[in-house]
Amino acid sequence: MFISQTNSTNDYLKQHPELDAVWTTWQTAGRGQAGNSWESEQGKNVLMSLRLRSPQVPVAQQFRITMAVSVAVQEVVASLLPQHQVTIKWPNDIYVGDRKICGMLIENTLADGQIAESIVGIGLNVNQTTWQSDAPNPISVKQLTDADHDLQTIYNTLCEAIYNKVSLLEHPETLKAQYLSVLYRFGQKARYARREVSLAPSRILTTAPANTFEATITDITSQGELVLDNQTFHFKEIQFVL
């Protein structure tokens, strides 16, 4: 379902439980992970949310949903940009090279130890070419292809890809293999910085730029923690130094 504008597509779906998917090109209060905002020029990008009903995933294994959605979106973006390297930056940003082209916000509802429902919010930079905020490294499909792209077609393709990939939720090892195969910096030594983080709610308290170190991403735990060499990190506890 297309709507001309809304404050947040995730919030819109929550307010309309009869709907499974919605998209817009103008979002007045788009949200990202850990309370971040999402900038999008009106009429230029795909801003969407879809509902996964009863995905049958234990709460402790909810990162399966992140993997399924991230891999599906990575595959769609890669099909739009066949000449470029498209990866997933942990946990669920989509990168082209060292630049961010897509962000996601996945909000789960819990019941009896299971994920009862997931609302998957996606913001994909398609035809935007300039940004007003201090976002450090945005990029769009148009900037990389020098062409405008049809937003309705991309929305339809994303929905189909995500719903198809959800069929792998019962096969976590297959999902994990696919996720690791396109994970940004996987198996490569790179520089990171530790952060002080409040986990409830998740927000960054401080970042210590001097406290950087080199390490290699070697794994992802079943709970979605990032493994750097033999250390595990929760979401936002680690910063990728670009």
C-alpha cells in the first residue's frame, strides 16, 4: 500500500494491524537504530515497512530475522548495482564499498518466548543525490548509476525478496552462511573503536576515539553479537572506524 506521507512507516503499520506492508516517499519522522533519525529527500527514496506475522522464531534467536531481511535487501541492492560490491555492515546496514545506501529498523513483538510479530522498516537511498544532515557516508543508487530508478518497482522487488527469504528462518545455518558471505569486513583485519553504551534503552554514551584497535570479524553468535577475534560485542558497543 502506498501513502503520500507519514511520520514513520513502522508506526503506521503498528496503527493499522490489518495491513502487511506500506511504503511512502515522504517520512516526517523516520527512525533508525538506537534512536537515530533517518534523512530522506521528499519523493526520492523507498521508505517502507512490512509485517512478518508469527515468524516462529524463539526470542533468543531473533537475530535470524535480521539475517533473513538483511540478506534479502542486500541481494536486491546488488542486482541494482552489478558493478559494485554490496555488503551488510553488522548488524543490518547495507553498504556499497564504505558508504551506506540502506538502513533498517526491525521491531519485534514477543509472546510466550517467541517472536509473535516483526515490523521491518527499510530506508533505501534511490534517487537522492545530496544530504543536509551530518550523516557521514551516504550514497544512493542514482549516484552510482547516473540514472533515476522507479521506486514502485524497487518496493515490489524488496517485498517479494524478503518474504521469500523468510522461508529460511527454520534453517539458521543456511541463513548464517549467506549472511557471513556478504558481511562487510568479514575475515579482514580492520580498525574499530570501543564505545560505552547503555543497553536499556540502547544509546551511545561515549565514544573513545583513542581507544581503537585492529581486529578481524570471525563470526556472529546466534544472538547476533559480533565476534572480533575472540571477543564478542553487543550492538553499538563497537564502532567501525571508516
